[in-house]
Amino acid sequence: MTRRSADETEAAALARLYDLDLIEDPGDTALYRALARRTGDPILELGVGSGRVAVALAADGHRVVGVDNDPAMLARARARAASEKAGGLSLVEADLVDAADVEAVVAGGAYALAFIALNSILLLTSAERQRAAIGAMARLLEPGGLAVVDAWQPSPVDLVAFDGRLSLEWLRTDPETGNAVTKSVAAWFDPATRMVTLTTIFDEGPRGAPPIRWTRSDALRLITVDELASFATAAGLEVEQLAGDHELGPLQPDSERAVLVARKG
């Protein structure tokens, strides 16, 4: 087995390990493919990350613009797009809250579909920034265009467990390096601010050898279903659906996520 490249930066390693974390499709790609067939192009993803969804859409023949402020993630998205011959993808390095004021983003629209996938909105650590991101998305949509936001809704049991204890989530082999990788996490929840402080520890290396440790810290602001709806309405969007899963099934009290689908009038 081989270790990582000797010149790999911490940011590049964490981007690679992010993809390993999501090597099993969480199930949302099919949703965006179906919506893209419904709306047509162009398509905008805010918080494109390493291109997991955007590259799939571009490989289907859609014209997609992806925005992210993490250069290491964007580098992986470019490599993924090249590998999958997704020539219709354009990537822009910018804060997604400012996307409506970025010339390279505006030049790709007005957009028929815009989305913030798989909890990316939680990385915006205030209600004001979350509201602004949905507002930016609305400004970039064409009349009749669809906006989609997918946000985790932890249960009370989940939140009680966020007390700083360290737990092992998985052990996998990284197909890029051949290294064994373990992922452990610890989280803290502050009910006053709805903030989750998440520490993720990746240990990787050839089996039987001392591991390399990478640590990532994130602050996540949990967004409520009511906030999703009110932020969309304030941005001039009409809420079509608040679903409870990626199949757009009904939102239930025990749903693990809320998926907002809203239309620009």
C-alpha cells in the first residue's frame, strides 16, 4: 500500500477525505438529475465542494456553474470533471453569499435551477448569512426557476449525544492511496445559538504502520424548517414543497432532513 503524496497539503488531504466520507452516494444526486430534466439549463450549485453533484449533472449534458470558496475542493471538482468528461461545468471561487454579485456567476444565468445541497447551508454560521444565501440564489434565478435547499434536521436524541464524546464512524480503504482510514467525530451542541461544533479526526496510513492524523473543525448552524420557508418567502420565492427526504416524500416529525423546493415568481 502507498501513503499519500509527500507534497499533499492539509487542505488537499481533507478534500480527498471528504470524498472518501461520501464515497457512498447519500441519495441526493438522483433528485437533482430529475429536477434538472424538469427545469432545463442553466443550473447553479452554491457550495459545489468537490463537484459530486455538479459533475454528475454536467456529465448528463447540462450546463452548470458551481460556486465554492475552498480552492482544494474546487481543484478536486476540476479533476473530477476532466475525468468524467463533464465539459459543461464552470467553477467559480467565491463566497456563496456573494454569488449574485460575482461577474462569472451572473454571466452564466439567469438560472433555471439553483440549489444548495447536502447541508452546505449549515456551514453558514448565522441566520443572516443563511438568509442571504437563499436571497442570492433567488436573485440569480430566472422567473419560474426552482430553488432547492437540503438541510439536516437532527433528532433530540442526536443533540443530546453531542456532548463532546469521541466516537468512531467508519473504517475504510481510500481507493486513491490504498491507505486504511478511520473517521472519528466529536460534537458539541449549544441550544441557545443552535450551533453544533464538530471535530472530525481522520487517521490514515498503510495497515500496520503509524498513521497520519488530519483534523477538521467545523461550526454548523442548524436551520429550522420554519426558517427555510421564511427565508425563501422573504427572498421572493414561493414555497412549492417542504419534503422530508431526497425522494421528496412528506416531511414528518421524525424526518432526518428538510428539502425546500421553491419557485421564483
